[in-house]
Amino acid sequence: MKFATGILAAMLLLAGIEASQALVRITEDRGGRIGTYVDKYQGLRQSGETVMIDGLCASACTIVLGAVPHDKICVTPRANLGFHAAWDLGANGRAITNREATDMLYSMYPSQVQRWIAQRGGLTPRMIFLRGKQLMNMYKPCYLDARASTSR
């Protein structure tokens, strides 16, 4: 009986260690090329890891909301999501809104995030931020003492 109890305790301990290491933490990600983030987050989705958003996740970083299952995302009180329209560099070096890429980006977001964006005028060149109570109502809270690798 003691042996079985010991084995069970060891299994629970190891499961706890594995779970604490299966966490990716986003803290200060200003985004980048959409394709890079789609690839990155598809790999993350396949890994089954949980994503902790614990700071800025802006622009293409927000693709995480559509690529990773909702139950694998948690947010801290510091989480801050920044959304804007997708853009390309024009011939003169100026940013030009890419409507097709913007529509694709918007379609990746969960419906509750889409509604929030739509209530603020949609994705435009101007950055809008989802944070605080509104964000905490959409995603489960994280525990800050969890072990996590930082994703950039």
C-alpha cells in the first residue's frame, strides 16, 4: 500500500513539474510579419503548451488569440493586446493598409475579440488596446509564479 501511495505521489509531482514547464510567456512583443507569427503559433498550438500573456502583445503577436486554443491562453493584470490594420510599405516608404491581410487577420480572432474590435471601429491604422477588466473577462487569469519561457 505504501509503495502504491509513493508511486502515485511521484507521478503527481512529475506531472506538476511538466505542467509548470509547458508554458510560454509573452511579455513585450511588438509584432512583425504576419506569416512569421502564423508559423510560430501553429507550432505552439501543436505543442499543447499554455501561453501566458504578461505584458504587451501587439500587432501580429495578437494572432496567438486565433492560433492557440482559448483554454491554452491565460492573461495577467499586465496583459495588454494591441490591434491595428495590416499594412505594407508603399513605393515611397509609407505604410499602406493591406485590406486583404487585415480581413484575414480579423477573421483569425475569436468572436468575442472581433466584437470588441468592431465596437471600436474595426481594424484601422490606429492602434487600439484590449487590457484590464475587459481582457480579464475574456480569458482566464494566470498565476505569476508559474515557470515560463519568454517568447519574443
